[in-house]
Amino acid sequence: MSDLALEARSRAGNKFKGGLNCSESILQAFNELLNYPVNPESLKMASGFGGGLGHAGCMCGALTSSAMILGLLTGRVDPGQDREPIYEQACDFHNRFEHQFGGTCCRAINPHEFDSPEHLRHCLKLTGGTAKLLMEYIQEKELVNKEFSWNV
């Protein structure tokens, strides 16, 4: 495991312990690690993804924020750009997440009552584990280029 993967896991986990939800924790940790390319005000976009879309229990917020980070690194800004690279990465990371955690649906991978101590402990593990998995994926695919650099 790389030092960056450990750092990502630690930062995301600490943010979750500090009161952010899983989605906010991933997005804010990677924004810091990437030297703040996203305006802090824009980070509010992740808030509604916690609890699998606001307690709906659907797709895990840590996974949705991971897709946002991948989009930040390789997404497109106009329709003339090829969308397939980011689609492939998002799908590939989704499949890795599903393999690692046994699903992608919040209520399936964390069946405990929302905000119970058991739920929060499990979310902490999922959030840190997702950050680690995402960093390993980014490093494996060499997605950080000269536009971005690591802040560790």
C-alpha cells in the first residue's frame, strides 16, 4: 500500500470522524490532496449524496464522490470531447468498489440503522477504504498529470 493511499484513507476517515458525511469526506480529502482545484463553496455539491442520496439508501456517497474526483481528473468540459475515457473509469472504479465492499447500495453494504453507532463505525471503514481504493486506482491508471500535483 502506498503512502498516498494511506494518507487518503486517513484524511477521509478523519473528516468523517469530524462530522462530514461519506461523500463530503471523500471530496474534501481529495480536494486537499490535489492542492485545492475545487472552490471550497463548490464542495457543498457532495452533501446530498450522503446516506445513499439523502437517506434513500441508494448508491454509497463515498462511491459517488469518487466518481466526481475521477471526473475532475479526466472528465470533459464540452460536448466535442470524448466521454468514453471517464465513462470507462467510472464503470471500472464502480466494479472495483462493488468487488471490495460486496455492493454499491448504501443500505446493502451498511445495513445498520442510520446514524446508530454501528452504522457510523461501518461508514467510517467504508469511507476510509474507499479513499484508499480510489487513490490506488488513480495511481495505477496514472490519472494525475501536470495539471494536478499531490499535496502531502
